[in-house]
Amino acid sequence: MQVVLIDSGGANIGSVKYALERLGVNAQLTADPQVIASADRVILPGVGAAGPGMARLRELELVDVVRAVRQPLLGVCLGMQLLFDSSEEDDTQCLGLVPGRVRKLAGGQGIRVPQMGWNTLKPLREDSLLSGVPEGAQAYFVHSYVAPMGEDTLATSSHGEEFAAVVRHGNCWGAQFHPERSAAVGAKLLENFLSERLA
């Protein structure tokens, strides 16, 4: 199976690549449109802000390339947020692959923003990406912005408010948390994404 990591410039690219290597997959880091188009699985990693993230994709002339991906596509952390229509962060137009607008975590008394640390996943509906991930599983989050909940939400988490932690729209999946830093739960999600049974 050919797996590519889009060279989005995020600081988590190396750790995502290493997490895949632990599963026996040597993912190729690339910004080559032909390599991306011919891959079996495509992963869009990312950390940081939406504006620079989209600017990086525009600079590499990859916006239309990512929009045209028809094979399974997984956005991780900022990569998930970039799958949506837009983000309040820098008032950014994103990829438009998942409906909705990303917004800042509300925070509040005793609620720190950004959220940094382990939090509980609450699955809402079955999907092959979450196969074997139990109710109450813990994942590792680092983020200040959240995706809206809706019919594309597979699992939620809560940090002062409930938000979409895992989403799916067609061939696009997204995880707000860091699978590469989420121990067995993260490894299981990546393993499911690589599975031939993903559908």
C-alpha cells in the first residue's frame, strides 16, 4: 500500500511518519501532485494556525490537488480543520471538503485554551475508522480551535463545551487529536485508516 504524507510543513510530520513506521508502513513525504494522486492513502498533517497552513498549501499549488483526492484522506489536528469550509482563525477559507466553519474554543473559568493533554472520546456512530476504539478511550489533544458538530461527526470530546473530535464526509476523515501521540488508541485509528476494510 502506498501512503503519502502531504508536506504541509507541520511540526508533527516526523512523529506521524514514525507512528506509521511502527505499523509497518513507510509513508512518503511529498508535495508532488502525481504522487499524491496515485497513492492508496493520503494524510494531511498539520499544527499551528489555519492561515499559514492554507498559505503553505497554496504556495505548493496543492489546494486543488487535495480537493481532487478520491482515495481515503485523513486530516490530523490542523489538517482536520483545513478540511472544513472555513475557519474563524485568521478568517481563513479552507479546503471545503467537509461542511462547516471552525471556531475558537470558548474557554471560561477553569477552562484553559489551548486545550493540551489527554481527553475522552465519545463515539456517536459506527465507522470503520473507529473500529475497536471503545467508549471512553483517551486521546491526546493540543488545539485552540474546534470543528462544529453535525451529521459528519463520528466522535466528540469536551473541553468546556462539546466539539467534533473525529469526522467523516465521504472519502475524507479527520481527527482533531494527535494519533501519533495517543498511544494504543491513536495506533488503532491509524491502523484502521490503513485497512483494506476502510469504507
